[in-house]
Amino acid sequence: MLQEISNLLIKSKQLNVWVYRLDLKHGQVGGNKYFKLKYNIEEAKKRNKTKLLTFGGAFSNHIFAMASVGKLYDFETIGVIRGEETLPLNHVLQHAKNCGMHLEYVNRTQYRDKYNLRFTQELKEKFGDFYLIPEGGSNQLALKGCAEIRNEINVEWDFICTPCGTGGTLTGLTLSLEEHQKVLGFAVLKGANFLNDDVNSLFVEYQKNNPNSKLENLNFEIFLDYHFGGYAKKKPELEKFIQTFQNDYQILIEWVYSGKMFYGLFDLIENDYFPVGSKIVALHTGGVYSFSS
Ligand SMILES: *Cc1c(COP(=O)(O)O)cnc(C)c1O
């Protein structure tokens, strides 16, 4: 669903801004995670895998979505969680458990080395064969899924905005651009200088897998200064912005992802980032569902 929003500022700069409501779609898989996971689910089924294993922090929407996927599509799921178990479980982990996900807590050092072969081997010994999906779900199949988001947006646009955690969604969107279009990413982590490198690695791998693709129009920009102190951190200024936004447009947003993106978008508008007449789509990538379940 596409919802146009406007106010005096937007009008005075002669812009159009639409919110694409991914947050209202795909139920408990939700938001951008549906697109990141859809081809992974297909691939796991194709390879006759019965178990999915992934990684995440205790508040990860990706863990939430993966647990839902397990229940909906009949996989056993294992979530390798950073840190110790804290009881009572928070809403994400409680949902995961209710869906039947096995929660495997590991300490921060182990978590940092989560992709090394020895750890993978240990996990295989413990859980048997599984299909591995990386933290945040950002692999090549996720790019393919995220590139499809654009097909759902049936207005002409010049800019598309998305919050960035791992950058997978931004990368997939960038692969789908037409010549005059650009993706704007808003990093929700502090000091996310690694994002540009990570995104570039995803492009390099994509090019390897798709030697005929040209990758000429990689038109994206990531803003690093709207993190408000770091992942899931907030400040009064952000909270006030979210309140006003929700009152003005009746669109629920939160402070982990969507709130930071919209704050950044309005700030760019105010500072004349966009040429007069620009048409802007902001992806509401979801995340709100996990606060209300
Ligand atoms: C996971 C998530 C993101 C981040 O997506 P990346 O592809 O990791 O950048 C953005 N918004 C919401 C609501 C999310 O749950």
C-alpha cells in the first residue's frame, strides 16, 4: 500500500513523498524480512533441508521472522542468540519460542566468530544438517528478493529510502534501479562505516554469480549520522519526532529502524538535499509488529 504524506515543508520544497507500507504486509514474517527470506525458503525446500539455522541479537526482527517462517513453512529452526538468556524472555524471543525455535545462547566472543568453519562444524555436530542463513538474512538470495520490492510500487519515483541494518535491503533495491533512480540508506547502527564495504562485497559476489549483469547504475548513498547513539538507542528529539509523525499521518513507526529513517528523510528535505520536483518513496520496512505481539 502506497500512502502519500505531505506537510508545509514538503509542499514548500515542491516534493512528493509516499510511504510504501511493507509493514502492513506478510503478517508475522513481516516487512522487508519477507523479501529477504522468500528465495532462501525456496532454496532450502529444494535442497530438502528440514532445519534452518541463523544468528541474531535478542531483539532481532530477523530472529522473529525466521521463527515465524519455521512455523509457517514447516521447518525446524535454530536461533543462535548473542549473549546470555535473560528471563522473562523479551517479546522477540518469546515469540520465537512459541513458534518452536530452539534458542542457542553463545557468548560475545563466540558470536563474533560465528561464521568460522570450526564453529559451523560444532553446530552441525550438535544439531545435524541445516540450511544456514546469515545474521539479518543478507545473502545473495536476499538480494534477489529485495530487488522485487520495486515491482510493487506503482508510482514514478526518483528516490527510494530504506533504513539500513546489514545493508542487504539497500543492496537488493540498488540492483533494481532504473537510470534516473537512487537509493538512500539510513544507518541505524553507530559508526557503520563498514556498511559501504559490506554492500560492495555483496555487489562483487553478485557480479561473480551473474557474469552477464552490468552493474553500471549502482546509485546509492548511505547516511551514517541518524543513529541517535546506536542500535535501538533513542533520544528525546527522536521520540518527539516519532510522536508528531504518528499524530500527523496515523502511521505507526518505531525508534529502531523506521523512526530513524523518517527523521533523516525530513532532515534531508529541510536541508535541500532533493531537487525541486523530486518524487520520493520511503519504505516502511516494518518492525512495528514485534512491539505489539
Ligand atoms: C531488518 C530490518 C531492517 C534492516 O534491513 P537490512 O537489510 O539488514 O539493512 C530495516 N528495517 C526493519 C524494520 C528491519 O526489521
